[in-house]
Amino acid sequence: MMLSTSAARRNFAIPDLSILDAYSDDHLIEYNCYDPAVFRLVLEVTSSDFGDDLKKKPAAYASAGVPVYVIVGRMNQRVMVLTEPDDGEYRVHAVHRPGQSFTLPESIGASVTLSVDDVLTANK
């Protein structure tokens, strides 16, 4: 799924994982891009170009009103949960380290608690 961050056809992001409302098919804009209103959570796993995941994408997702942005930092072994988007930025940043667990906001539609260790090693 692609999240259209504006009306411009070429302005979109492709999250590594997303949680959407059940009615998302009603919000297809075009070219497999969806209205940001249907996204409850987006998750990015940092890549070699982690600047996008840590700077550009948070601003884009917050501007689009995505309520929860999760960044899985493979290089620094952290999971960051950003919430409360307002005026192009997330107001709340929670950083979780190995050995810890964290609970995602219930706004995603379920009560979900995850182990940082499990999240960091999910692709191994």
C-alpha cells in the first residue's frame, strides 16, 4: 500500500508495514495510493539511507495525519514510536531499547504489546 501524502500524484511513501482501517478500499486515490485518513500506523525499518526514515518520512507522515509512526532502528538497536502528529511533526517520541517491551496506542484498533528484541530480530 502506498500512502499519498498530498494530492500530487508523485508525492507518496511506501511504508514497510502499515495498519489501515477496514474500509480502506473506499479511499483509493489512484495508482495503489490511499488517502492518509485510512492509515492507523506506519512502520519503517531503517535502511542504509536512514535519514529519510528519521527526518523526511516523519515530517511527511505527521503532515498527513498518520497517528502512529514506528521506526525500527537496526543500526542503533532502538524502536521509536512517534505519536500525536501536529503541524508537520510528532509531539510524542518514545524510544525503546533491547530488553524492553512497549505497547502501541490503542488507536491502531487493538491492544498490542511487543518486545524490542523480537522486533529487532524479526528479519533474522
